Amino acid sequence: MNRNWNYIWIAGLLEIGWVSGLKHAHNAWTWGLTVISLVLSTYLLIRSTKNLPVGTAYAVFTGIGTAGTVAAEMLLFGEPFRIVKLLLILLLLVGVIGLKIVTAEPEAKEGH
């Protein structure tokens, strides 16, 4: 896995933070973390798409964010657990992993 895919994974994890922050932030500190997560997430996504196909990168990014946000809401914030949600998240993750597998790695550029 190259650096650009690492950017996508980190951006996806940060997306979980800012999306959850939109609902649960309650003071200046938590709103600040939400904004920082949003900015860093967007920056890393944009940076990764310089060398990865935009459609695949965005699908993986949103898949990580969606699955992670649903899981975080259930595990941390008391959202009711439903087996159907779990199965749909697994289906989403299979699609995201499939996109990652079938996307060709970009060739290394000289000087990078």
C-alpha cells in the first residue's frame, strides 16, 4: 500500500470524527476538534487524489467514514444495534475493499 492509500485511510478515520462531532460537539473545544478533523480529512483526500483515481479514492473515503460513523454511534453513543445495519456495513466494506483491490497502483514518479 502506498502513501496515497494511507492518506485515504487517515482521511476516512478523521471523517468519522468530524461527522460524529457535528452531532455531539457541545463546547468550543469539541467544535474545534470537529473543524480540525474536517479540514485535515479534506486536505488528505485532495492530496491523495493527485495520484489515485478520484472516484475510487472518494468511494473508499466515504465507505470508511460511513461504516466507521455507524459503528462509532453504536459503540460510543448508544445507537441501537441492529443486525441489518451490521450486514449492510459489511456489504459496504466488501465493495470498498473490492474497489481498492481492482484499482491499479500508480507508478512512482521520479523525485518522489
